Amino acid sequence: MIYLRLFYEFFKAGLFAVGGGMATLPFLYDISDSTGWFTHSQLADMVAVSESTPGPIGVNMATYVGFTTAGIPGAVIATLGIIAPSIIIILLIAKALKAFRQNKYVDATFYGLRPCSVGLIAAAGVLVLKLALFNTELYQSTGVLTDLFNFKAIALAAVLLVLTRYVKKIKDLHPIFFIAASAVVGIVFAF
Amino acid sequence: MRELIDLFIAFAKVGVMTFGGGYAMIPILEREIVDKRNWASSEELMDYYAVGQCTPGVIAVNTATFIGQKRRGILGGIIATLGVVFPSLVIITLIAGILTSFADIPAVKQAFAGIRVCVCVLIFNAVTKLWKKSVTDKATLALCLLVFILSVFLDISPAVFVILCAAAGILFTKVGLRGK
């Protein structure tokens, strides 16, 4: 029953993803690997769309993955799945908000969870990196080392890195500008 | 009943206007929830937001549940949360439907190949930003690197890492490794 499995997988992501939008990414890769519902490259595209449309990124990605997997009912079920743990947990702790915030075990738990989340997101980033900047398949078939690198993509990545991190005024622009610009570069330079 | 509808509409608005989530949402919540409707004070909003960040799940959703709950109890929490995700459901479903039928056009493929490069950079930037807040001492540095290396090379569910790191956080704090 695909709907039950969808709900379960996204409930898990909602329960264990700590630290905002990108934190759901490692879970989505895990779903992709264990179910085969969508590919890694589809997932990277979904991240881009989720960043460029209104709404929280985590919710957008759940809706998108759900839709890709099982149409409109899938979109609804995946979204309900990812928000269900939040609703349950928040309703439970809402009455004791102060006590929860000041509880030393909660604090200690999150002290351990935050670096975990960073490590997981970085590992998911490596998967996108492999896909976007390297031609692993081409390299495997030709064996020529220069075939491994997608030089156009690496150049674009370098430019984006500088623009989004170091150039005043430009670095504070919304990600959607960089995504749109990258799409144009992709078409103009035939990526 | 009126207030439930109002909760749904207010949070649907927040959902539409939140581009990218996270901190982008705060000014919109301030305007819709604090200034216009007086449903919570700025301080309460910051409290909810702080707790929303240190509970699992999407931060925007957690904040919506808090405020809905405060206004109208459990039902209010659920309605506000449904409100905040409603725009995503509609917009993403539309876009996903359209994109699926254009996915095979060469120009669309090239555009997404370019976009994927951008996604790499955006993820990298998110990681460095979170790194600063999370990796504060030797213990968290070790934890972060260990999780990264193991999850790159082994096929382990991220949920397993999350559970183990929660336990490690408590253990490290108990034995006094924290902050060293």
C-alpha cells in the first residue's frame, strides 16, 4: 500500500529532521534509496523548485515527492505525514513551554542533534555534488580522467560560491535569483 | 468557528508569503499575527520560534501549531498548521504537474542541469551556516565529522544517526565533555 508507506516515510522525516528545511534532505535521499520512487537527480530538481516557490522548504519537498510518487493523493498524504509529528509534539509540550525550554535533558539532546543534522545535510550535499559537477558515468565508460569533471558546471559553482558568500549586496539576495540565473546559464551554455 | 477560519486564512497567508522558510518567516509572522491580529506578543513569537527550532519538524509548521493551540486549543493547532501548508500543496502540485510534462524538452533539461549546480552551492552555504551554530567544541566536531563520513560511505538510515546523537548529546553533557 503505497499511501501508507508514504505516510510512514514522511512521518519519520518529520519526527527525526531537526533544524529546518534542508534537514529533511537526508531523509529524502534515504527514501529514494530504499524505495526507488524517484531518482537522485529528480530530488535535486525538487530542492530547486522548493526553494523557488512560496512555503516552507520542508513542506514543499514533501508535497513534491508525494506528488511525484503517487499523484495528488500522494502529495496530500506526504505533507500530512511530515506535519503530523510536529502537531503531536507541539501540542504535548505547549502547556509546559518554559519547562521544556529549560529542561537540561532537552538541551543536552539538542546539543548532540545539531551537529548530527549538519553532518547528514553535508552528506546529502555530496550526492548532489556528484550529480551536478561530475560525469561519473561518462568517466566509467571512457576511463579518461578529464571526462570525470564537468568543467562548465564547476566554473558556474565557483562563480556562485563567490557571489553568494562574499559579494556585498548580491550575497543577501534570495536564493531564487541564483536559481533563475543558473537555469539561464544552463540553457545558454548547453549544460 | 469564525476564529478557526481566520486562523486558517492567516496561516495560509503566512505560507504564501514565506519564501524559503526559516528566518524569512519572522517579519511576516510579526505582521500577520502580532500587529494585525494581536494573537501573540513579539516575545511569545520569539519563544515559539526558538522552541520550533529545537523540536523536530519544519519550523514554520511548529510555530503555526503553537499559535493555533494558544488561540483555540488542539483543533486550533491543527487548523493553523493545515493553513500554513495549504499554499504549498496547491502551488507545488501545480508546478510538479506542469514540470513533469516538460521534463523531456532539451532546454528544460539544460536549465535543471544549471540549477543543480546552484543547489549544490545553496546546500554548502546552509551547511556552513548551521556549522557555526552547531559545532561549538571538540565533542560536537567529532560527532559531526563521524556522522558525515559514516553516512557518505555506509547505507544507514539518518534516523539511526539522529537517535544515537541524541544519546551522545546527553552522555557528553553528563561526563563534562561539553564546551571543551
